[in-house]
Amino acid sequence: NVFAGVPEGTIINMPLEKIIMGARIAGSSGSPLSVMKETVQMVADKKISPAIMLGALADMKNGKKALKAVWQNTITGKVVILPFAQDIGFEKIAEIKGKYSQLAALLSEGSYWSNEAEELLIEKGCIIR
């Protein structure tokens, strides 16, 4: 979600079981609708890429660790918890390069998450070493 965001220090009490069962949580930065529409159009026109905002990936086993990193502001960018993924742990995108050569080869500009990297991860369901 390009617009996700809540004020720093905001705490939500949501059992992870709810997310496992398919609940989705979306937040908003409070941007006006006109700005959101303009941003979505810029993404569609490939003028900007939301992938540069992705800071880390986690599997469900490491969801709590990922959420804690967001809460403590120890990660730059957004964190995506992938319910389908197994045994990927909690990985910063910047650290994928040194650990996972197949995924690293698919990073956009060598540093950013890409559709191709995501497709490989979805296909395999785990980090490819």
C-alpha cells in the first residue's frame, strides 16, 4: 500500500491469527484523494515505482519480529509479511544481495524489489539460495 502509514507510536491490538485467517490491515497517510489518484496514475505511467519503498520481507513465523522492527523504527521502508512464504525469516531487501543469488539477480537496479523477484518467490514459496 503506497499510502500506508500511521503516526509513529500508534499501537494496534490485532492477534496475528486474524491475519493468518485472511484479515487485511490497511492504513492511510492521510493524503487527500486527489494526491492518491495522482500517485496511482504516476505508478501506472511508470513514472515512480512503489518497489523502492519496500525495505524487508518476512514469513508468518517472523511476522512479530517484522512488526517490531517497524514499531521500533529500525527498518527503512515498508515491510511485507508473506503468508505463503516458508522459511524466509525476516530479510531486509538490502541484505538479499549477499545471501540469495537467484533473487539478487532479479532485483531492479540491483537494489530494489521487482515483479520478477516476487514471481520467483511466489513460484518457489521460499527463499532460493
